Amino acid sequence: MFRHLLALLAAAPIALAGASPAQSTGTDPARCAGLTASHVPQGTITSAAIADGYCEVQGTLRPATHFTIKLPVRGWTGQYVQQGCSGLCGAVPDLAYPLFGFDCAAAMARTLVVAADDTGHRGDFEGAEPATWGADPQARLEFGRTSEHRLRLASDRLMVAYYGRGPSYRYFDGCSTGGRQGLNLAQRYPTDFDGILAGAPANDLAALNLVQAWRVTSNTDARGRQILGPEKVPALHEAVVKKCGEVIQDPRQCGFQPLSLRCPAGVDKPACLTSAQVSAVVKIYRGPSGLFNGGMPYGSELGWIDEFVVRSGSPLNGSTAKLALNYFKYLGYPRVLPDSFTLPGVRFTQATLEQLNKMADVLYNATDPDLRAFRAHGGKLIVYHGWADPSIPPFSTVDYYRAVQRRGGANAYTRLYMIPAGYHCLFGPEPTGEPSEAGLPEFLQPLMDWVEKGEAPGVITVPTVDGKFTEVIRELDVAPFDALARVSVPPGGLNATR
């Protein structure tokens, strides 16, 4: 999705007005090409050539992590930005612009060094094909824990080789899996980066995949048939909006009850829900009790379509199901599960979560709130999440940040921004293809100003534009979020979290 969006943003008059990319000044191509002979830790450079104002270098970190680093041929600011990936990764992310650096002067002028990798395997990030690479323990380790640290080391070596010096400041910028990667770096490699931007982090990966399986099976009957179809979703969303507002500030404070939409006996129309559909929707909003704090947030309904509410067939064959099935079969357990395993076989118990966490706590999860080493390094962390995220429920991010705050001193080096009505990574509600809307806050520049100038970020303006990036749909001013603040939960609210 990000690859398509960044291509649109490159020509977007709203987001990028006034930007002028740096032009090549005819730097000796041989100097760039000579990087193919550079030594990088456990790696090989496969190509290096000047293109579009950059010395673009591609290489491989053994055994199979492919990466790209783009070094400006002139005007380098000394800043390095490493981009995270999404889903199951499997391809080097687009490096046209850093995510949510759309108003960052250095990003627009293309005077940042930028880099990214595929996390050690090739494959479809959405899980459309079997993640058979997960049978390789090294591939799991690289995807879950080590790829971004290793890329940082390789990038440092290449910057020294090209410029004669390393970076003055290092930043990591990622959303979804990239958000998890960012938190992993802050927790396990606290001196790697000076600033980390972590959006919609999939940092509690074992529990998240239980939630994915839960919402799929909650919308599937005993014969594998869909319960809630896409024709019912617009009416459901409209009812939620009528009850709680078009821009829901905090879904935990919404008291919508699906029962209010129940059809009369013997009636089944798009404007109402059958008893079976009411039960399914209640389960979807609540989530699996005790295993993950909260289910799908109020306001996220339009984003359910094409994820676990499918246009044809069964949710067991939808995009959410494919991602979850890949995790359970190829990544979640020490050994690959047999082909006979299906999501209806998942047991939503504490024992299942504990078993999954034996692997996830070592390789994938980034849930440790102890960031003292990152703070001691001088690191700054900005986390953000859309309140209407239909892919990764936002409540887990609130829980994690609450744990960070409880350790004390969080305001000195961290910020959390919860974006009302924001979908996954603020693009949506469609999970793939062309989004109907996109939130375009500027997070990268405030992070840089905090790291380099000591200017702590306050209120962030979040403009949301249409899918063509030509009209502003809404503009919100979002203050830093206090996860310790008490929440007033209305009677019957299904998003009430522990």
C-alpha cells in the first residue's frame, strides 16, 4: 500500500507544495560506482550508480537480506532515515519520501540519506502466498529482531565510504510492522538511533494474531459461511456515527449497542442486523477476553470490508485470515504446523497465548516498557496510532504507552498521539489499493527538532485529504495523549478496556 501512496504523494499539490528535489551536480559517477568494493559487515554490494540526485546502492546482508541505501550526491544534511516495512515485509520499501515526513524540508529537498531492507526474505507482505520462508530459523530471526540493526551498521559503513564521515543523527521511521521494528530498536538496540517514529505498532504480535483469528472466526459460522456481509457495514457505521459522532475522539467513550440495529423477526435487510449478525458484531468489538485488550474500535467499520468482511466467499479466505494463518503455521511455533491446520482450530485461551509468546517474546514482540537505556542515549520516541484502525486495534498501543508512563519520566523523551478517525497508518478505510482518505501529519520534522534542538513536540496538526490528494476532508489539532488519564466509559460500551 505504501508504495502506491508514496507515488501519489510525489505529485500531491496539498502535501508537497513548494518542494524541490535536489539535482545532481555531476558528481563523479566512479566515486559512487566504487562503493561496490566497500566492505559492509556480513554483506555484499551488488550495484551502485547515480540516479535522480542520489548515489543509489543495493546490496545483500548474508544470508538473504536485500537492502537499498540512497546517498544524496550533494547537500547531505548529516541526517540518516531508515524506513520500516509493513505486514510480513518481503520487499524493500519505497524510498521516495520518508513516511510522515511530507513537510520535512530535508526530505523534500532529498538531502537525507535514506535506506530500507526486505527483512531477509522475498514474499508478499499481505500474506497472499504461504510464508514458507518461516521454516528457516534464521529468516524468522532476521524478520523479527535483527534486520534493522544490521542495516544500520551497513549504512554507517557506506556513509563513511562515500562522504568520509558517518551521520550526525540517525532516525527510524516505520508504521505497522515498521512501528514494531521501531519499538524493538528502542528496547533491544537502544544506541542505534537518536529518534524513532513508530506508528500503529504491531508490537504484541502473538496476541495480535489471536485477535486476527478471533475476528475472522467471529464472522464465520460453523459451516464456514460469512455472517456479516459487506452490504450491512455502511448501516452499521452510520449508526455508530449517529451515536458517537463522525469523528470519534476516543472509542472507549462510545456506548453504541449493535442490538439497536436488530432486524424485526423474519426480516433481513441492509439497514439492519440479524440476531446472528448482532452477536458477531458484539464479539468483534469486544475482542477475545483476557488475551488482547479490546477488539475492533468503534468507527473502524468501513475498514472491515476486504479484511474480515469479504465481498465473496468465506472470511476464512480473506486478507486478515491469510495473514493470521501464515503467522500460526509458519512463524508462531518452533515447528511449521501441518497443512491441515486452519483458523477454526485456534483455541482462544491463556494457554494458547502463553505458548505463542514463548516464541514471540524472543523474536517478535516489542512490549518491554523499560526504555531507560534508550533515554540515557538521548533518544526520543514518537508513537502514533489511529483510533479507527481496522488492522491493529489501537488499545494495545495505549496499554504499552501506559506501561512506559508508569515507569516515570516518559514526558522527557516520549510522545503518543492518538488520531481520531484515523485508519491503519492513517490511510483508509480500504486496506489495499487506493485509499479514500489519507491523514498527512508531519511527525518527522518535529522528531528531528526534538533530537537536534531540544524542542519538544506539542500539538500536531493532522490534515486528512481525499484519495486524489486534492481536497482537505478535515483538519484536527491533536495533543499528546496521556494514557494514565481516567476514561469515562458509558453503559454498554463494548470498547471498554482493562
